Amino acid sequence: MKLSEIPKQSSVKILEITQPFLRTKLMEMGIVPGVEITLTLKAPFNGPIAFAYGNTQISIRLEDAEFIQVNPLAP
């Protein structure tokens, strides 16, 4: 499942980041496979999304979220 497809306030685990440049940028910020994140914001009209992990909140373009494979966590 792609990060762009999950509903707001869902928690997921990062499985893979398929786009090389995006993978490098996110890995520099500590977003690596295995990290658990929570989607906190989905802007309307295909705007950016924001997710939190630890005490950090990151916003990315929706089209970049298409390259992030995730696995939903059980509620």
C-alpha cells in the first residue's frame, strides 16, 4: 500500500521508498524502512500530506507519497 492511499490519523510502518532521490532525502531525516509513522494531515485538492514520527512532523508532496510503500499497523 502507498502512503498516499492511507486515511488521516492512520499509523503505518515504512516498508520501502522506491524513488532514489526521495529515499536519500528521507533517510537523512531518519525515515528508513521499519520506522512507524502516523499520517496527521491530508490537504484538500491533492495538496501535501504531513506525517509524524517521534517528536518530528514532516510534510511532503502527495506525488512523492506515491513512492513510499507502507504496511498498516493494527489499531
